[in-house]
Amino acid sequence: MRSMLAPGSGFRLAALFLVALGVWHCGGSPGGSAASAPESPGTAADPSAAATPGDSAGGDTEELSGATTVDDVEKRLASGGLGKATRLDLAARTLGPGLGKLVARSESMAQLTALDASDNELGPGGIEDLSTSTHLGKLEQLDLGGNESGDAGAAALAQARGLGALKVLNLSGNAIGPQGARVLSNSPLLAGIVSLDLSMNPIGPEGAKALAGSKHLGNLRSLFLLGCDIGPVGATALSKSPSFSSLAVLALSGNGIGDAGAKALAASSGLAGLQVLDLSANAIGDPGATAVSAAKGFGSLRSLEIFGNDFGKNGATALERRFGSALKL
């Protein structure tokens, strides 16, 4: 799967999961509705699966149509362009780092519960400026996917003090490496997060270890790590984490976890609450598929995506017997 997704587009696939969970309200996938996101076999999970409680980021969405520069956006905001809207969708405008400064200084942001600033070329500087905002105290959903923030941007966000209400954070496609993942994992910012998307970031095994060891992810319900190169070592670390007892969705497509990683996840006692699991495109053979089919802790799964792997008829048969209609091959 990773080879089919350009950097920065992992969040679109992840958005489909969030729609299914009922926690994505900020205009769907960046640049359009979630229905227009690229389809992937099995991604449209049962809407009743893994519903996330406590989502309150409802209200009207404003897109500021026709605003193609930061100056345009600023003028519209200054003239009351948000109206009573509590969600702002500025996805895919390529507004540049200046958007971060505007968000930081605009008092209009104080009414927002959701902000989609994905695909805007914010870069580390734009993310750093946005992170200093004192007007985002009501924000529950923040999408910064596809902005190439790098580790510097991740570090700045980790130090943000004005995002205490945040529940849904999308940082996919941002060139965040192991160090950025480590800094984020140590941030109190994550304490209230119920959905975290780091897809298409090269966090590697060390980044996965950092997330697994975080003391701030006890409320996490959904974790998206599509195409993050975590490998079997990273998958094993996640399987042993004491922080994921509330996790309902785990998406690990395109990580090369192999049979060793699949076996580790299958043997985990800390993932018993999983309802949606994506292990597609991971070089999993018959040994790994058989282990997953025999996992004692996967009794709550409503959707298992495991297509694009290396197992044969024996592995497929074992999975079909165990998971039936929940299986996506």
C-alpha cells in the first residue's frame, strides 16, 4: 500500500477510518469530502464499529471559498467571514508558512472546534508559529497532514500550551522521523488525544518504540501508522505497550512487519479492545496469518484488513474460519 500512496496522502486513507468512527467532521478528507478520498479495499469500515465517545466537534463548516492567499483569508476573517461556523476547512490551498502566523494572531480562531490546514506547505516555521497561538483553546480536531513539518515542527507542536481541548490530531505526511516521534510521545499534548495519525512519516522502529512507551496515550482510541517503516521490531514494541488498552483502531498497512510482527501482535494481551485492524501490505506469510487467526486477544475485531500479503491458501483459510465476514482479503 505504501508504494501506491504519495508522501502526504496517507491522511486521506486514514480519514476514511475516522469517518467510520464518527470523529472526522472537518470537511472530510483534505480538498473534499471523505467520499472522494481514494478507495482502498476494506477501508470503509462498518459505521457502527469502534464508535468513539465524547465527540463534540459539531457545528457548521466554513471553507472561505475563493480565498487563495493568506491575505485573502485574513481579510475574510476580519470581515466576519466565519460567521457562526465552528469548523474551518482550508485544506489544499498551498498557502505557505504565513498561514501559521495568521492562525497564531487571529482572534477568530477562538470559536473553532476543528481546523483543517492540511496540504498548505506550512513547513516547520509555519507549524512553529501555529503552535504559539493562544486562540485555539476550544480546538478539538486539528489536521496538519501533508505540510512537511519535519522533526522541528513536531517538537514545536509538542510544546504547544494552547491546545488543551485537542482530541483528534493528524500529522500524516510530514517527514517526521524517530526524533520527532520521540518528542511527541513525551508531550502532555497527547493526554487528551483519542485519534492520532502519523501515517507516511519515517518514524521507523525507534519511533514506534517511543509511542509504545508514552505515558500520555491512555485515552487513545485510534492510531494510524500507515507506511511508517516500523518493521517487526516496531510492531513488537506496539504489541507490548501498556498504553493501548483503550485502542479500538490500529492501522499498520505498508510497514513490512512480516511474520515476526504479526505473531507479536497476535500474542499481545494489551490489544484486546481492537475492533479495526489493518495489517495489509506487510509481507505476512502463512506463519503470521495462522498466528493472527489463532490470536486469543482479537475477539472484538469487526474488521481485519490483511490483503496484499504473502500468505497462501492455508493462511487465508485459517483467517476466513476465524474472522468470517470481518475479514478483508
